[in-house]
Amino acid sequence: MRKAALLAIGALGLGTAAVIATAAPASAATIIGGIDVARQCQVQERRPLEVRLLDSGNPYSWRCYSPYTGNYYSVNMNAACVNQYGSGAFPVVLDPHNAYSWRCAR
């Protein structure tokens, strides 16, 4: 019984290794440009909003601001990349401590 279990584990390991060895390598994304956050704030909420940066050391602190209501809205960086560069574009942060490091990639 023990010998059969070891053989089964060995076969599983070999099968897994074969799958890993034949898997296609991941390709790196290509940076295609920056993100115009102000433009995204103009179109995102269907009304013109001002862009605000709450913390220059935090890429996730960009907000769209309504001076009429005083409300802040998150910026949809995914939509910003698609709006600017077309289908398949997506946002990436190059430096997690720099709010200005957003880029779009494909």
C-alpha cells in the first residue's frame, strides 16, 4: 500500500513538472504612456470635476473633486487607460511611493 502511494505521488510530481515545463512564458507588459488624471475627472462622473492629489507619496490618493458639492470621487484608472489608449490598456504603478508614477500598459 505504501509503495503504491509513493508511486502515485511520484507520478503526480512528474505530471506537474511536465505541465510547468510546457507552459508558455509570461510576457512583460509594455508601457504605452502616462495617465491624464484631469481628463479622466472631466469625463468620469458625467460632469466636470477638478483633479486633486491628497498625498504625493501615495499613487492611490488621486481624487476627482466637485467644488459644487464638496464631494470627492475615486479616479477610475482602468477607464482612464482605456479612454486614452483603447481596448486592452491597463494601469500600472511604477513606484508605490510616488503618486505621479501611474502609467498605462498593454
